[in-house]
Amino acid sequence: MSADNTPSFHERAVAEIQSIPYGRVATYGQIAARAGNPRGSRQVSRILHSSSRKEKLPWHRVINAKGGISLPPGGGYELQKSLLRDEGVEFDERGLVDLERCGC
């Protein structure tokens, strides 16, 4: 919290990530905008990278604006896709999630 008791962007972003329901996804940009910085999608990525374990974030529910997984094959892509599929999130033949259907 800042000196004036206003939650920081980091705190607001963490709260937004934690609020993504089971079986749903949100984009980095959506999280950033909801946390107060529509241009902060890279900051959201850094928060996920640095705080997912510590904050117990459902990191796998955050995807890119196209509906895809940003992690590379062999670098987390398969795990994220598996975790989302386990929650009932479906992917099309291009490996994308329908954001209209599965977004929150």
C-alpha cells in the first residue's frame, strides 16, 4: 500500500488475477486496465513471473490478447494449456481460446 493507503498497481493487479474464476481467462491487458493502467500489460507479465508462487496466483488463467498462451513450447506452454483444459477451457485448432466464451 502506498503512503496514502491507496493500493499500488501491483496490489490491484494481484487482486484482479486472484479474482479470475475457475474455467475462465483474462488477458494481460484486461488485468492491467482493471488495475488502473491500460498500458501496463508488461507489468502484469512481470508480476506473474515474480509473484505467482508467493501470492499463489492462478497464473495459468492469464493469456494474451489473441486468446493464446504466451509461454513458449517447452517453457511452460504445455503446462498452462493442460491446467486450462483441466478447468474446461477449450482451444480451437490454432491453439486459441474463445475470449467471448471463456473470458471474464
